[in-house]
Amino acid sequence: MDSYYSTPMNEVNVLAKLADMKEEHYHQLVTLSAIMELLIDKGILTREEIEKKALEIDGFLTPPPYPTV
């Protein structure tokens, strides 16, 4: 008995959705990069401030590889 997830058509649909997600991710990244560059060009933020904040946020999102005391 074939499951819903193993049909060839479903696999094609999953791959198509993945391709759509990758394209949307690319467009979001381009938009974010443009906004960052404009903020830097206008002197509102520096690259260092952006990098510092990105590292800070990444620290919240990425748990340490070992338990902390």
C-alpha cells in the first residue's frame, strides 16, 4: 500500500515548493541587503553595528553545543 507521501506526483510537488521557497528566500535576501546598504549609505547604521547585532541575535537562536552552568 503506497502512502500519500511516496507518490511520484507528491514528490514533484514537494520539489516545486522547495524551488519556490528558494527563489523567495533569494528575493528576501536581496531586499534585506539593499535596505542594509541604504542605511549604511545614509549614515544611520555602520557595518560594525549590523554585524554586532547579527551576532547577538544569532546567539539567541543558536543554543550552545553543550550545557551551560
